[in-house]
Amino acid sequence: MERDQILRFTPVDHPDSRVRRVGFDLSDPYVEQCWSAVVGPSSTLLLRRMPTLWLAQVPAEIGASELSQSLGLGIGVGERSRLANTLNRLVQFVLAKPAPSGAGLDLYRHVAPLSTRQVARVPQWTRDTHERLFGAHLEEIDELAQHQASVASITARLDQIQIGTGRPATRAAAHGQAIE
């Protein structure tokens, strides 16, 4: 990676449908409070910064040296630099994949919950936080699914009423009278 090289960060869907269904958005506190113990602070900061950068431009484009400095990693951008290590960790932990162009990353819009193995290796505070945030997240998903099922049921009943009767809703409309 060269100092003036422009890096492109493109948001993409996670390849695992389960992560797309129950994963956490990059702006969710879970990313910072749980994943930081696994991938470290600079990788976490980069993940959390992406949604903001994508508001300005998709894909987000930033010079390698500028990105490194903005993350507090210094100006080095070589193969063994702290920036390279930060980007490699995101790929290693399946939070991103190398960009097809080779300059930047395709970052997954959602991160998976920590695996059982990862949870076992993090500090107790992070384990407790994982349990609390993941439990609340699953409850929100369940509530949303219940709401969607209710809406679908009501919609189906309304469709049956409209299609099933085939009659005008009021007696006045049946006789062609205007309703005022």
C-alpha cells in the first residue's frame, strides 16, 4: 500500500444469511462494546466510522495515509504497518473481504454476534455485555417478526373482505347515490 493510494470501502451484504437476519448494524453499540475485545480498537473504530463516511459517498474513498492518521495509527501504510494490520484483522474475523480492485475493503453492513469460542476468550465485562446486548437484540427481532405477522394477517383479512364480498361497502353506494 502506498502513502497516497486511495482506499475504497464499499458496503456489502454479509455472505451468511443468518448474519443478515440477526447481525448487528455497524453503528450498533454491540460493535464497539463486544467486537473491540476481539479485533482491537483501531479495527473497531474503522468499522464504526464507515456508516458516517458512506453518508458522504459510496464507496467511501480516503487516502491510505490520511486514514491511518485519522485512526491514530501514524503515517506508515506499508505491508507491515498498523493500518495494514487493522485492515487484515477485519478480513481475518470475517467483518470484511478484500476489495476486487485490491485497494480497500468490501465491508459487511452487519457483524455477527460473537461466537461461543470468542465469548469464552473475552473479559467478563465483555461477556456480560454480549449477553445483555445480544439478548435485547433477539427480543427486538422477535417483536418485529410478531409485528410483521400481525400486519400480514390484517392485510390478508382486508383482502378477503374486499375480494370475498364483491359488494359495495354502503347501501347508498349500491344504489349509485352520492355520499356527502
